[in-house]
Amino acid sequence: MRVTTLLKRLLALGRERVLAVDLIDDGGQEVLVVDLARPARRRMACSGCGGRVRAAYDRRIVSWRHLDLARTRCVLRCEIRRVECPGCGVRNEQVPWARAGSRFTRSFEDTCVFLARAAPKSVVAELQRIDWGSVGRMIERVVDEHVATRGHDGLDGLVRIGMDEVAYRKGHRYLMCVVCHDTGRIVWAREGRTQAVAAAFFDELGPERCERIRAVSVDLHGGWEATITGYCENAAICADPFHVIQLAGRALDTLRRAEWQRLREEDPGQARWLKGTRFLLRRRADSLSTRQRGVLEELAETNREVYLGWLLTDQLKAVYAATDHEEATALLDEWILAAATSELEPFIGVAITLERHAEAVVNAVILGVNNARLEAMNSTVRLISHRARGFRNLSSLLALITLTCGRVPVHLPT
């Protein structure tokens, strides 16, 4: 088998031919240069828009970096035509092995982008022997191509969504992320966490698709309820259960710390014992061992207020075991009344908050919608930012978030 035939098969070329193969020296490093020839009779297309163009403007020789071959840098070189597109102007013709505006082959870019999902761009750049900034531009090209070829904006078919903010750098810089509960992917992300940013999402969604939204899960601190209600009249707002239980947990911690501070002067030994119950107080009643139940019985005798706070926290968790709307509403109303009349100031504040968001809490119980998936993706977003030691360009961060959490398909050349 001739070398040119072998390389044609290894490169998975179509009608293109391998004219010559040469090994040259480039700054002390050997580079394998493969010269290609495109068929004379071919359909010419603009690399910018993909539209067909009949006349050529001129010709030029262009090189593309390909995957290494036997640890040797490989470069494809081919004479291509420049075409005069009515919409894009003078551009290179479209070639099947590379994306528009790129000096890397598709196989090379897809490999780098696949690695960038799990490794810092600096590691990918060192492994592939390219510039650090080139990795970011590859990611943006892959994401832009996916957005352009899917034929829609990615917001079709949304029925149940979750909204949350995530800090991506110091100085209270936030991104607002929207996830589809049915597909498990982030469908929209923008800088900021205000009502105006939430309104921008629903404006992009449009009135018809807003009417199809049936459930929106949020935490209790976003302040987006009025915006959601204004745009999505048919949607049920669901308060994320984790944040609801977290309110009671923080109230219990506040109560326990206050009692510990009081006992430090009156009874240091009892203060140390109370401090040791911190993690026990976070457990549910049905998961306690015999020894742990004994500790709680002793707590009921020695510190009635902290014990009552634990009972209220455990009873709030029991609200989420309700099977229908009436039961959930009744259990929540009973809990709010018990907390409001408990004379425990931290829990009175929680009762006021939950009374204001009672409908959203009940919706989450009945529909079983929460922001757990979105919180997990927020951890991924933070990891992406921390792994890169931050991003100067927000568009690069959004592209990597879309690639990783938006489930953009990347096909490896294998």
C-alpha cells in the first residue's frame, strides 16, 4: 500500500486525494505535512453561512493542524478557493474537515473540547501543544455550531423548569441559570440575578411557550415570584424543599448557639454537652439509634427550648410526606401555628416566612419538584470557574457551561 493511500484511509477522506507527504523541520521540531487536493468538480459553499456560491474569487494555500501521528505534529495543507458570498463577502470555501474560521481540523477540535469538559484549559493546551486561548475559541466554535444546527433556541418543550443563581467570581458576581427538570440540562444562563434578568429569560421564551410552563422551582431568596407570575399564568411556583428545611435548621442552630453562650457562664460542663449535640439535632426522629434517643430525652429534661426547636424542625420535614394538597396544606398550617406560638424567636421568623410562601411550599410537596438537580449543576459551574482560576471573559465561561451542563454532543474521532 502506498503512503498516500494509507494516509487517505487514516484521515478518513472522501473525494479528496493525498498528493504528497513530507517531514519538515519547524523550529527544531519535526512536522508531518500532508498535501491534499480537492476534486476539480465540486459544489462550492461559503464557510461563513454555508450557502452555495457559483464563482470563485481567487485561490490560496491553507494549513490546518490535525491530530498527532506517531507523536509527530501533523498538518494538512490544501489549495482552496476563496468565494465572494453575497451575504458574507469574500470568504474561504467550506471544507469538510474543518469549521469556519478555524485552523484546526474537526477531529482535533473535538478532541480538545472533549478534554476541556473535565480538565483545565491549560492542561489541554499543554497536552495538545497549542495556545491556551485556542482551547477557549474551540469551545465557542463547537457551542456556536451546535446552536446554529439544532434549528431552534433550545427553549422548546419546556414544561417544568428550575431557576437559581450561582456566584462565579468574587464581588457578588452572579449568573442566573435555568434548568429543564425533564431533560436535566441547563437551557439558559445569563449574568445577574435580578428580576430584570428573569424577565429577559421569559421575554426570550415568548408568550406561547410561557403558557406551556406548568411548574417553576425556586428558592425563597431569589425574589422572582412576581416576575414568574406575570409571565407564566399557568405555572405553579414551587419552593425548593432544601431551602425550606434549611430555614428551620438555621433557626435551630441559632437557638442552640444562644443557649450555649448562656450556659458557658452558668454551667460550663452543660455547655460542652450541649455543643456536642450539634450534629445529632440535624437527624430525623426515625433515623435515631437507641443511644441517640437517650441523648434527646436528656435534652428534653435539661434544655426544653432546644428540644422544642428540634421537634419543630423534624415536624417540618414531615410535611413533605403528605400525599395530597389538603393534607399538605393542613400540616403546613399546623406547623406555622405551632412555630408562631412557640415563643422561640428564630422559629417565629421562619413561621412568618413560610406563611408568606405557603402556596409555593405546598406546590413543591404535591408536584415533587425541587432544585436538587440545579444545585448539583451549580456545583459544576463553580468547579468550572475554580478549575480555571476564574474567567476574564464571561462569554468563555458561558460557552463552557453550555458545553458541560447543556449536554452539547461532542463526537470523538474514534
